Amino acid sequence: MPTSSWNKHDQFVEDLANGVHNLGSDTLTVALCAAANAPVAGNSVLADLTEVSYTYCSSRDLTTTSVTQTSGTLKAIFADLTLTASGGAIGPFRYVVIYNNTPTSPADPLIGWLDYGADVTVNDGETFLIDLNNVSGIFTAA
């Protein structure tokens, strides 16, 4: 499995300050995008993206492990997510985008994305682990 790098959407910072996100209780979900449809920092909501089909994909919802603040630094930790292809393939995709599926205004605000460096296809019966760094979290805010 290729390694990934974390990138944040610019709007996430303002949305966090304005109370759009409650990272401890909102439903966070992943969207998958191919290399040809790369997310960019200026995207702000899910409708800005072109996603792959999820017909054969297992649940894409994340489980929040903890959201804590220590000495003014917020750390959000999410459980790793394993996507399973059943009945057909998922992808190809290169980007795993995390968005908040709870707010209605704005609808589906984006948080950030993982770049796996190359397109990945999960074939029928295979799994794909999205490693969300259960120790450091995928992001901190200071």
C-alpha cells in the first residue's frame, strides 16, 4: 500500500472557528477521487469534487477516537478505516478526502485529504486500509 500525505482544505480553518464542525460528535465520511479529479486546497464542500462510484464499497464513515486539547493544541484522532470491495471494484482513486456529513449549511464541508501518490483500485473481495495515525492524529490545530 502506498504511503499518504495529509493536506487540509483552506475553508476548514474558518469553518472550525465558526462552529461548523463538532469533531467529537459529527459524522465524518471519506470521499474517493481519481488522479484526474484531484482535490485542491480551495475546494470547500463535497459538491466541488468529482468522486468515484461507491456501488461496491463498504461504509465510508469514520469513527472518532478522541478530540483533545493540550496546552492550546487540538488533536483529533480517528480509527483507521478499512474499505472493502464487494460485488465489483472500487476506483481507481488516488485521493481520500475527509468531509463532515452532518452540517446542512454549508452542506458536506471539506476538512482535508490524503494523497496516496498514485491511483489505487480495490478489486472485488479486496480491502484497502486508510491509516489515520491513531497516535498523533491526522491533524492538529494550534
